[in-house]
Amino acid sequence: MLEDRLNAMKGDLVEAIRAVVRIPSVGGAEEEGAPFGRGPREALDWTLEHAKKMGFRTKNVGNVAGWAELGSGDEMVAVLGHLDVVPEGDGWSAGPWSGELKDGMIWGRGVLDNKGPVMVALYAAKALFDEGIALRRRIRVIFGTNEERGSKCMKHYVESGEELPSAGFTPDADYPIIYAEKGILSYTLSLPFASSGKMAVTSLSGGVAANVVMGEVRAEISDPREHCRKKILGLAAKWKGPEGSALSAEEDGEKVRLVMKGHPAHGSRPEEGLNALACLADFMGGLKLKGDQGDFFRTFSELVGYETNGQALGVAVQDDVSGPLTLCVGTVTAKKDRVAFTVNIRHPVTMNADQLDEPLRAALDKKGVTVDSFSATAPLYMPPETRLIQVLQKVYEEETGQKAELLAIGGGTYAKTMPNVVAFGPVFPGQTYKIHEEDERWAVEDIMKNLSIMAKVLLELSR
Ligand SMILES: [Zn+2]
């Protein structure tokens, strides 16, 4: 019985996950033979070696990706996962690189995102072959090492002509099934920022990344006139922004330092955050700064401000499959008479980049805003009637007894890197396993549920 074989794999699977979690595979600087750093390369080598020992045919694809395959047939079905991880950060109650087993869970950075699921896929495929089930298609587990920093690994896989799957999934998001992923437009925009007049912004910077809502921005205003500095301090003390915002101001010689706090949120859900630059622009409006600097804060408030739907930019669109367009302001930096900020847009799956880029550029142009850089990632949409979606739904419902709802998300997973793939699992609805946070962990019970689901999906897709 397949079920018995899967259960008997528990010990080996748990040990394999613990072993690969112990490799600190945070992306880093390029080294000889390791384009994304030493750690990701080590995790790649370990996984290829382990798969080989399990009986897979393997290949290292340019030291950035790899695959392990079983079976025969013209077509191939695939599971896509990644071996690189985000930095461990602080505050762990178990060693982040320990792979410790406690309270029925494996603890460590990457256990769920995403090394654990890669191991589960290998064992699920192996179980089908050990069971001697006749399959018409090959099963390939494809693993990359740059998912957290741009998925250049999968780009390399595709561009170097490696085989593409006839169907597949990436267990690197949530259950049930993600059939739609919004398109992404990333802009860096800039405006003149020369100072004129005695009151001048001498420093401005905020945000941590383009895909995170700016949670904090710092500015320094210099003014040789004491009464003007006092006025800024007075206005700051009285300023009342939207709920959740906070402004602090302190005098330092001829300068006033401002720290404006908003609230960070993931770039795909900006409506859950509060953009600190919008708050600051709001406050600056009251200072009557002259010239370029005053114009910048005014223009920003007019074109973006607190909006997260692109209304003032003329791109507030939506569709029934994936909902409204969202807009996230991530970072801002002033340098040498110019100020630049990033805008990260997630647009509905039924539209393409050009339909939005054109009106947006027209709106920017009218206000003298320059586009310094632009990139677009196409949306993904897998219609519910495709066989892949039907198989995933059937297996998920049989295995969990829950309805397999189809989800649309604003994010971008590996599913976008090649055709015929969607994100499926490994996190069940309602679970919080602290991905990208301290104490990332995965219950052995859920690992085994995932093993069973993956084995049955691979069986259905490959027979
Ligand atoms: Zn991931």
C-alpha cells in the first residue's frame, strides 16, 4: 500500500529535512562556482547528492539550480522549490540552524520556506516508484537557489534550455490552490530636489525594500533662523496624522531631525500598512518649503499620498478573478538635488503591463516626474477547468475533507517562472508558521500530510 510506504518514510524524511536545514543557505555575494554565495551552493550540492543516493538521476544547472528525476515517458511533471533562505534574524527560541526536533516540530530557518517541502517532494516521488506503480510521465523535482532574491535561478533554468513540465506545482505558499497571481510593475521615480530659501531639507531617507510599505522615514531640515526651527518643532508637536502614524522632532544645532512612523506591510497588501512618506508629505505641506523641495512633497501628495489603489495616477482598475490593483511606496532617498522613490504595483490578472504603464506614465509626465527604472512581471492565471487545477482540487478535498477554494494573490511565486505551474501548499488555512520571522518551524504531522498530498497529486498527474 502506498499509504504504508509513505508512513514508513517518516524517520528518513525528518532526518533529511533536519540535515538540509543545518546548512545556512542565505544568499550572499558571488564566489567562484557559487553565483549566489557559498551557502546556497552547499545546499544545492547536498540536495543533489542526497537525491542521487535515493536513486534519482540528477543534474546541476549552472550551480544555481538543479533537478532530480525518476521514471520514463515523453512528458515530465514537476515540483518546484527553493533551497535559499532569508537571513535568520534575532529572537529565536531554538537555534536557527539547528534543525532541532521539539514539541513535535522541526525548528529552523527554511524548514518550511522552502527546504522542507523540497525534501517532501523527493520522498513523495520515490514512494511512487518504490511502490512499482506504472506511470506514463517522468517526475522531476526542480530546485533553485535564488528565490528570495529575484528567482534568477529559475530564469537560468529556462534560458539554458532545460525541459519544461507539462504540469507542475510549487509548494511555497498556501493551500488550497493559488490559480491567479497578479502582475507586478516596479518603478523608480524621481524629481528635482534642489534647496532654495533658508529652510532646506538636507537629508531624506526611508523604507527597507521596494516590496514593503515604507514604515519609517527620516528627514533633516536645516534653517539658520531659530524662530523658524521653533516653529517646525511646534507644528510637529501639534501634527495629527492618520491613526497609527507618529512624528518625533528634535533640534540639533541649526537642524531639526524628523522621524515619521507609518506602518510596514507586505508590498502585495499595502492597504494593511501606512506609508510613512505620505504622512511626511502631509506634514511638510504645512511648512511652505520653497522651490523643488516644496514641489516634491506637493506632487507626491497629489499623485500618490495615502492611496494604495492608484486612483490619482489613473490606474485604479480591478477584475473579478484577482481584485483591485494595489500600489506600494517602498523607499525614498534624496541625493544631489534629486529625490527618488519606488512604487511597486500589483495589477489584476486580466490586464497586461502596457494597458497600465501608458496612462501611468502620462500622469507622471504631466507632473514632471521621471521614470528612472521600470520592470514588469506578467500575471499568472490558470483557468479552473484545466486538468492541473482539477487534479489539485480532487486530491486536496479527498485528503483534507475541506473544500479546495481557488485563491488569487498579489505576490509572485516560482509558478510564474515557467508555464503550466501553480502554487499549491504547504501551509494549511489558518496556520501560522512564522515564515521569514524568528522561530520558523514545521510540525511533523503536517510534513506527513504534505507527503501524502504530494504523492497523490504526482500519481494523478503522471499516470
Ligand atoms: Zn519561499
